[in-house]
Amino acid sequence: MTGPRILFVVDAGPAVGGGHVMRSLTLARALEAQGATCVFVGPPAVAELLDAFAPETPRIPADNLTAAAVREAFDAIVFDHYGLSEPDHRAMAQGRPVLVIDDLADRPLGGDIILDSGPTRRAADYLGLTSGTARLLLGPTYAPIRPEFAALREPALAWRGEPVQRVLVSMGLTDVGGITARVVERLRLRVHDVGLDVVLGGQSPSLPGLSKIARRDPRLMLHIDTPHMARLTAEADIGVGAAGSTTWERCVLGLPSLMVVLADNQRGAARAMAEREAALVVDAADTDFEAVFDRQLMRLLRDAGLRRQLAAASSEVCDGLGAGRTAEAFLNLIAARAAG
């Protein structure tokens, strides 16, 4: 008996970043490990990211998402697209089981299962936005994180707090507003014999300038569309990263981090991490961003006790096994619905 065919409707682009694609890919891999077949549909930026990170992943062209979804033969559907809401979900699913990945809780959703991995999310946030029977999978326990992060968790946690020799910079694949170059410039001024591993997307606006700098600054290593994020995160001593979905990857490996808020929908998670003393947080929109960034960076570089405390607190936030939990819940629903 073949497993279910699941359609992923995913968004990506300069304004929304690549996080939707990456976490959906992770969930798709977990579903495939349990026998499902997964197919992606979305705007051209989705195909570009799939070409870079998962070229073998089936995808279908979509001039019109609804028409594409209705045209396809599938057993269930996953939405990771903030521009779609309940009417779209219902129209595309046509009665099939639906899982919606969300972070916002700001619109009606047509999902049988809602996945929101935000650390402060509560069931009450979705009151009136979902059907009374929708199952809510809330918190970082369900965050879709690639299995290689959990595999490296124990050795990485064993040595946190050591002197800083490598810094991981990961500001998002789309590098909103060229933030990566701004962050790297702050770092280059303040670190000396410390390696800088900078993760970028192939279309990042910071890439041309940083490529020139890397040719004359041996500290700077650029990792373009890298498949090795788990290893880079495990080997780093501190991280500077966007307050998006990669937050949970850093937590799994207990990487002491300076989180940079780049969007309104990241503020809740960043605030929760700061309150748990699981990360230092700065906001790129603040008028004194650079001064605050420099101050927090120096704290992180100089204080081994702070790094150990951040590592311990962040590692308690997420264990990296959320994709499997979510996949199991969705496949159980699909099977139950098929059984009638």
C-alpha cells in the first residue's frame, strides 16, 4: 500500500524570506520517512530555493495557486503561506485533510491541524480563528528542524562556554535590506583572531560586497546556499542570527546567540527568548541599533559564564524532534479520515 500524496503550498521571496520553504522541506522529509510522497507548489522563488537545497523535490508550476491545487491529485495539503487564509485553504483542499503552518494568529485558518512553534503561543490566540475541532500543535516542541541538528546535540552541548574562536552569522537566505553586510562589518571591527562563518543565499544583496571583502580578509568564510548548517552551528562558539525559524536550530545545539529582530512577527519570539535568558536580543529597526549591537556583542565575546548560561537556557527551549511529532500527527489524521 502506497503512502499518501501530500501537496505543500509554500511562499518565498525577498519580502517573506526563505524560511517557509526550509521548514516545509524539513516536514516533508519527516513525512516521506513515514511513507508519504510530497510535492511543492508556490511562486518562482520557491522553485529557486528547491533547486538550491533539494533539487530532487517534485514541484508543479503555478500561475494560479488555487487552480494548481485543484488540478493536482493529492490526499492532503500543507500550507506555509501567510498570504492565504480560510477561504483559500478550503477552496484548495476541497475536503481533504489540511495542516497550516503559521506564526501570526492574525487571520481565520482552514486547517484541521495548526502548527505554530512560537515559544509564547497559546491556544487562546487562535480562538475564533479556527474550527472548534482543529488540533493545535503549539511551541518549539513541534518546530520542524532537520534531523542532523538533533544528531549533533549531545556533543555540541558538551563544550559550550569555551573561548570564542568561530562566530556563525546567519541573517536569513534573502538577507532583508542587506542586513548581513551590516552585521559582518560590526563584527570585523570588533573581533581579531576569530573566524567568521557567514551564511548567505545565492541572491543575497550582501553577497557581492562580502565576496570582495572575503578575498582580502582571511577571517571571513562565506557559505552560499549551504547544506551544512547543522555542522556550522555545532562548530561555532557564538551565533549572530535573525530571530526567525533558525532560532530553533540554534537552540537545539545550545549556541549562545545574539538574535537580531528583522520583522514585526519575530518580536514575540525574541521577547520570549530574552525573558528566558536564552539569547541576547537587538532590533534592527531601533535608531541606536549599531550601538546596542556592539554592546551586546562584546558581552557575548568576553563573558564565558554568560555563554554557558545562554547555552543551557536555549537548549531547554527545543530538542529538534518536532518534525517527526508533527508528521506523525498529520499522518494519523490522514489515515483516520481515509478510514472514514
